[in-house]
Amino acid sequence: MILVLLIGVLAVGGLVAWAGERRGTDWPRWIALSALAVDLALAGALAVRSPGGAAPAGGGAWLAEVRWAWILDWGIGFHLALDGLSLVLVLLTLFLGILSVGASWTEIRVRIGFFHFNLLWVLAGVLGVFLALDLFLFYFFWEMMLVPMYFLIAIWGHEHRTYAAIKFFLFTQASGLLMLVAILGLVFVHHGASGVYSFEYADLLGTAMRPVTALWLFLGFFVAFAVKLPAVPLHTWLPDAHTEAPTAGSVVLAGLLLKTGAYGLLRFALPLFPSAARDFAPVGMVVGVIGILYGAMLAFAQDDLKRLVAYTSVSHMGFVLLGIFAGNGPALQGVVMQMLCHGVSTGALFILVGALQERIHTRDLGRMGGLWSAVPRLGGAAMLFALASLGLPGLGNFVAEFLILLGTYRVNLTLAVLASLGLVVATLYALRLIQRAFHGPRLDAERPPDLRVREMAIVTAMIAAIVWLGLFPQPVFDTAGPALRHAQRAAAGPPATGEE
């Protein structure tokens, strides 16, 4: 029942936080924080109980599992399960969720209860995506993330929030419907082969189908996950959504929603369609390299600080796509590390940009400069996470990108060399961020306040996380390893045979 509680506590906590605003403006904040703390304790108990991870269906026992019958005629069940890959992403979700509440403490001043309701329900949907093994249930949670995130952007966003929210909704809803068509197609193909309707992940693994059918169904899943990742050219919703979202919305978008796309590829697209995934792998790797270089160059060209950080996500998630389709052990280890480290480092940059905007009321680099002397703690933290973004050794992003490049080198030398150029451009945009915002002449005589105790606590926790991931990545590899080996074996298995 722990898995049900992980989702239920946040869903109920969101409702209570919404109602709690009647008692005072701080009540929703403390209720949301308490709900997330309870969930983190539950997830931590699972991690302590089973620190070695587990293999997914077909490869061993789950760390935790709940399975109830639901719609029997169509083979739909309520099936949640947790393995090592899910566990590290659940812990990331709850960690960033707590920090998002803290970062929004003074930023959100209107409809505070409804804000925390939407925040907790987005997080509940993300947890559901990481835990669901019935594809109907997975799609339910996939869509559940959409509506509350739309409200977070549309109500508490910045100047062009309505445009950004509608664009986000249209892109993700259209891609989600495409995935639904692919899920139904897979279910009908499985029914044709077995005579049984089932949305169960384990039942659908190994479904016999013609190669052309497998490719079309794979593409349905891939496009849905590539939009959320996002992969070029399906990324255009992301800079607008990031730029206009409140700080918590940007943290959840960058740190968590993008990871659901990568998780979907690892958990569903590759194992369900191994032959099609192998055939598509060269294209997927090329798209990943394009995303790395294109995102980094556009980040360098931005004058809006938040938009700059948003485009770095396109570049960093290009590494994830590259590693997934490289498909070997080092590359997949790097993918998991990149998912975690990007969530921490880019989430921290969005928190710092939000804190800076709250103080000087602008995101325009052209109106900044000389801020280091006024806000040395904020500047130092921004420099550390900018260095993490460019892959400085000793920080988690270096381990992630090194492993992805190593795995890619074993598959395609040319793409590995091109992807490594993304690190060079990352150095340029990271240095430009620090130089334009914190060095040079001070354009405004007003002296903004530095990070306060609450903000320093948030930043300190994120610094500790990124340093720990950089110096001691082995616990992550041990936990997620069995699940990654299963995905690797599935992708490397024999081609699918049989007729529809």
C-alpha cells in the first residue's frame, strides 16, 4: 500500500491545502510541505529496505507492488510497481517538490491554496507515471500532469503566460493522444495474437507483430515522449513555458516533467518494440546530437536569463536521447545520472533566477551587471550550478555526460565527437550568464538583498545533492542497474517475428 499512499497523500494534501487557505495564507504552504515530507519518508523507507534495486517484470522481483482488478472486460488493472529506476526518480520528484514549495514561499501571493493544490496534483501525476505498469493507468497519470501544470502557468505565470500555457497544452495534449492511439493499436495487435485484451505491461512485452506495424506503434510512443523530453524540432513549447511559468512551475517542468519523457522511452518504448527501436536508433542518436548543439547555441544567444536556462534543458536532454539510443551499459548509466543531475542543477538555476527576478524585477541580461558585490551568495551559487551545467569534474553532470559520450563512442565515433562540441558551447553560455549578470559595471544603484536563510537552505540542499552525485554516483548505479540491464537486454534481443 505504500505506492498507493505515495500518490494518495499528495492528492489529498492538495485538497486540504486548497481548503486550508481559509485559515491563513501560510496554511497551504505548511500542508503541502508536510504532505511531501511524509511521502519522502515513505520513499526513503523503501530505499533503505531495498538499497540494491530490483529488476522489472521478467527480470526479478519488484521493490514494492500493488495490483488490483479494475475493468476486467478490457484487461485494465490498477497496477503500480517500483524498481530501482522508479525509486531514484520518485526520490528526485519529492526532493524537488519540497524545494519548489520553499522557493514559492514569498513569490506566490494570490490564490495560494489553489496554487499548492495544483502543485501537489502535478507531483502526484508524475509519481503515477513513474509507478504505473498498466498502460491505461500510465496514460491516465500522463494526462493528469497536464491540467494542473496548465493552471500553474496560466494563473501564476509572467507577462505572456496565457500564450505559453495554451502552447504547452496543445503540444502535450496532441502528443498524448498520439500515444493513446499507439497504446490501443498495441492492445489490438496483442488481442489478435492471443485472443485476450490486456493493457498490462508484462502481457504486452514480446507481442508478435510485423516489423512495419512495430515501427509505426513505436513512433507513436516516441513522438509523445520526444515532445515531453523535448527533442528538436518538437521542443518549441518549452522555452515559452519555462520563461512564463512561476519558479515552482519551471522547477517541476525542468526537473520532473521532462524526465517523464525519458522514463517512458526506457520503460515502455524500447522494451515493447525492441526491433523497431534498434532500427530507429541511428535516427534517434542524430536527433539527440542536433538537440545538444542546437539547444546550446540558442542558449548562448539569449538575453532573457530564464529563456537561456530553458534552452540549456534542450541541450542537456539531447544527451539523454543520445544515451538511450546508444543503448549500452555506460550510456544508460549516464542517462539516469543526467536525469537526476539535470533535475538538480537546472532546477537550482531556475530557483536562483526566480530569486533574482523577485529582487530586481527583470530577467534581461542587458539590464544586469555588477551584481556580485551586492548578492555574493546568490552569485556564488549561480556560478557553481553554471559550472555544473557545463560539466565540471566533481559535479554530477560531468559523470553523466562522460558516461553518455563513452557509450556513444562505442557505437558511433562521429556522433560522439559532435556531441562533445556541445560541452564547448555549454562553457560559452555558462560563462556568458555569469559575466553578464554578476560582473562588469553596476547599471542600477539600488542594492538588492542577498539570499535569505530559507533560500540558502534550499540552495545548500541542492549543492549537497549535485556534489554527492558527482563524487559518489555508485549508489545510483547500484539502485537503477538491474532495471537498466533489463532495458538493455530487451533492446538487444532478437528481432520480433510473426504475423498479425
